[in-house]
Amino acid sequence: MKRRRVFRTAAAYGAGAFVALEGIDLLAEGLLLPVVLLRASTVIALAGFPIAIALSWIFEIRSDGRLARTQGANETELAELFREARVRRWGSGLLGLGGIALLIAGIVTGSGGVWLLSLRNQDALFAARALPRIEQLILDQEFVQAYDLATQLSAVTGPDAVSDEMWEAMSQRVSIESDPSGATVHVQPFSPDAPWTELGKTPLVDARVAAGVLRWRVELDGFVDGELVGQTSGRTTLSFVLQAEGSPESTMVRVPAGTVRLFAMAGVRAAPSVSVGEFLIDRFEVRNVEFARFVEAGGYEREEFWHQEFLDGQLRLTFEEAMARFLDSTGRSGPSNWEFGTYPDGQGNHPVGGVSWYEAEA
């Protein structure tokens, strides 16, 4: 009888442990849990097996349902045990299953504790590896990569993981304003494959971003996106004047005022810097189809479109003399590579060519 009870306990424990381990394995795979979780669960299950066998050998269920220590039995007692076996089987099975359930719960609880400890160890390991890497990236002036890694580390271990000195070395504070306000601000490292990051809506004050060359985009419904590429340092304020969609300026880019260093060559003294006022410039080159509208509007006959003095070396030309030189290949007014006063077929969206500086200015 005792052996049969032990065999039943062993079979039930083995089946229950197998189901529990399979469930943990599926959870580990689906939730990307560490492998140590399954290993720890297996160790706990193996350690619990002899305990279950020992308890089954030492204790038995009496006819009144109470747990009692197993004692020796004579022939009369054995006969009575066989007679009562059928009655006790259901209660014994329930108790056995209950014990097995408690052991399986212990496996799961212990495994969960191991998993939590594993997560803490992984966070500490990540921090130990990330900090030296961030320092090296700062030394290599790879500020965008250093900033991204520092942001990940702070999200995992808390904001105090990265020192203020490291943040100052790899990032900058930028304020962004727009006219009108309420525009959404996006920033991107200067790389075509880098993702855009939304910072918020204007006005933004002291937003922290990576140091280095960045691409900025400001969006507002009903207005053309404002864009800017540049490198800032320290605390900087960026201003965007947005153009309403459909306005004459909507196809142009506003270049802010600033100081520009003129072209310099190696070995030549430093080139001077000049101040340039704010101006608008076309976003794209003038196309043939657009220049054709200028021709059709009588651009070559209307002197008010031409603002520069015509010079041929030291010789000054009159308006009529200059217009006589701006002819296409068939002798009509227009770009030199046109024919019969129009552009070649299929090239309406090509940038206009064959024009002088005077024609481009007009």
C-alpha cells in the first residue's frame, strides 16, 4: 500500500512539474524572460521531488480524513485497509493533488523571485557597461550616440545614473519659438536614416537635445513646414516664421539673418566675416514651365522687370541692345537652348537653363 501511494505521488508530481515547467518555458519565450528563470525552476522542481516522496512515505490519510504518521499493520489491519481503500481513495487523491499544487506554486514563486533578482542584475550590468561606453563616445565626439545611450540608461536605472558633467558634455539646451505659436517641433540627427523625435509645441524653453549638427522641423496645420539644419552650442533660441499655405512665400525658404565667413583657402589669411540680413530664396530651381510664364507675360519687352545695369566688360548696353542678345536657337526671345520661343518637349519640369545672370535676376 505504501509503495502504491509513493508511486502515485511520484507520477502526479512528475506530471505536475512537467506541466509547470512547460508553462514557464512558454512564458519565457513569449515574454523574452531570461534563461536563468527556466533553469532555476528546473532546480526547484528536482529539489521538491524527494520531499514529496518522503512525505508520501511517512504520512497517510486516515479514514476520518486526518493526516497521520504511517505505522506497521498486522493481517487484520491490512484487510481493513484494503476494505477502506476505495472509500479513502478520493480524499487521498485530493490531498495529494493539493500538496502537488503547493509544490508547483512554490516552483513558480521561487522562479519569480529569481527572475526579479535577474532583472536587477541585468540593470546593474547594463549600467556597468553603458557608462564607460558613453564616456568613450563623448571623447570621440559622437554626441548623438552618447546622448541616445544615456537616455536609455536613465530610463532603466533612473535619472541619477548619468552625471551632470556628462550631460553637459554631450547635450545642449535649445529654446524654440514660432510665429504663429503652437507648432509641433521635431528634431533629427543629421542623417537620412535617423528617426525624428517630437519635442513638444512652441514655445519650448530649454529643451535638452544632443549636441552636434541637427535637423529641425516645425509643423502647424495650414502652414508650410519650417525647416532648419545647423549646429548650436550652449543655450540657443531658434525662431521660425511660418508661411501660410498658398501664399507667394509658401514656395520659398526664409533664411535668417546672421554672420557668414567668406570663402577661404588653406595658406591664405583668415577670410573676413560679413553680416547678412534675412531673405527669402526659392525652395527649388525655376523650372522651364515657370520661366515660360515670364516669357508669355512679355518679360523680354517690359523694362520694369530688369533692375541691373547691363554691362559687356566696360561697355554699358541699353535695354534694347541687351534684349537683342537674349535669344533662343531660332532667334526668338528666351533661353538660348529653347526653340521657337518654348522649351523642348517633355522638359517642362526641368530646371531652366541657357539663361544669363540678368535673365535669372529678372
